[in-house]
Amino acid sequence: MSKVFKTVVELENYVESACKKAVESACNRLLGTLQELIDTEYYDQFEPDRYIRSYDFWRSASTRMLNATCGEIFMDSPKMNYNSFWTGEKQLAYASEGYHGSKDIQTEGRFWDAFIDFCEKNASNILKEELIKQGLNVK
């Protein structure tokens, strides 16, 4: 269905709103991929027997809008609560190298590298799909 705009401002507002919705949706789709990769490239590769997994690490995967046309997907280290002996920053540094709780346990999984590879191959197409869903023609 065609949309008619009476002013340039109406057009600008429509496009900005559509872009914001598309970027939010694309970020959420990519966040889902990041969480899947945390499962497959990290959690599934090691089953702890000395502690119960809290899943704070998985839940720290986050997304937010930086402005109307730019969003980010990131690991929010303050969301991780491992008491005073282990910080969210330390968890991210170790996990990105495949370590599980210490340098004694390392697996092959590299969740962040896998996520970056996925984004490089797919993020622009995902954004195009979301822009099209919002009614914008994208080439």
C-alpha cells in the first residue's frame, strides 16, 4: 500500500520511525543468535560439577538503541553477579577464550568470535529484511 506525504517532514518522520523499528528488530534477532552461540559455543561444551550454573552470563547478552538509527548488541558485564571473587569483566575475558571459571578448564568454543563472524556475514541482510518489513524499499 502506498503512503502519501504532504510535507518533507512527514516523510522524514515516517522513514525515521520505520528505521528505528527495523534496527530494533534486527538487534533483537542478532541478540537471539548471540544467546544461541553462548549455548552452543560455551555452555554446551562444559558441564560443571563443582557449581550450579547461574546463567547470569547468558542473561547478560543485551541490546540497546544508541539513537533512532543505531543499535548495539553487547555483553553487559554488570548484569553478572559472581560475588567479589569473580567479576563480569573477568567472566567475559575468560569466556571469550573458552575458559570455564578458571584457566584449568578450556574448551574450543569461541562464542564472541562466532558471533562476529555471523554478524559480518548476515547483519546487513537481516537489517534489509527488517527495513522491508517496515515498508521501505531496500536494494
